Amino acid sequence: MGKYAPLGDFLRSQHTQEVPVTFAEIERITGVKLPPRAQHHRAWWSNNPSNNVMTKVWLAAGYETAQVDMSARRLVFRRVGKTDSGAAAPPAVAKKGERHPLFGALKDVTLIPPGVDLTEPADPDWGKVYDD
């Protein structure tokens, strides 16, 4: 059991779409102090599953972070999707060795008009800067 597992248990026990918490409440729930990066860097609270161990816990519990207020030291966990166990599901991510589910989503979207040379410089005079 990881040190942030109690946060996952707490979130799974919630019955609302949004769970507002303070940093102090998270520390009380987990029984450990948040790392300095969590205290001072907004990016620590992103929903990127490769961000940190605690991110994986709240995503696995079916929540994502929202409305992170660093100065007030609080945030809102927002429920997303459903898992097989009835809890909310984390966003789709690629498994190791697989392509991301959105890979190819924009395929065939770009149309290049006839007569456009993609190898032509956008600014024909760009080289003149270095000739002087």
C-alpha cells in the first residue's frame, strides 16, 4: 500500500461530482506532508499520469484535479467517467509500447492546395539577413 493510497480510498468513498479539499486536508488524509513541489508548483497538480505517484492515485480513483489555487492552498477533485468497479475512470492513456488512443485523430484533415511548394521558404528574403 503506497503512502498516498488513503487519498484514493477517500476519493472513492465520495458521492459527489466535485470534492473541494485543502492541501492541509490532503496531508491529514494521507498522513504525510506534501512535497515542496506540490506546495509551490502548479504543474505538480496536473493530470498527467507520468507526473508523480499521487497523480496516479487520484486518476485511478476516477478523479482529476481542477481549480487549483496555489495561494489559497486548495483545489477541487472532479469525478471523470466510470470504471469497472463503479468508480470513476482515469483518462485514456497509451500502454507502454502502444500508440496513444488519439494517434491519427487528425489524419486526412490537412489539405494542401495545388501549386503549393512545401519546400519553398515562407519568407524568400530570410537568407539576406546572413548575407550582409
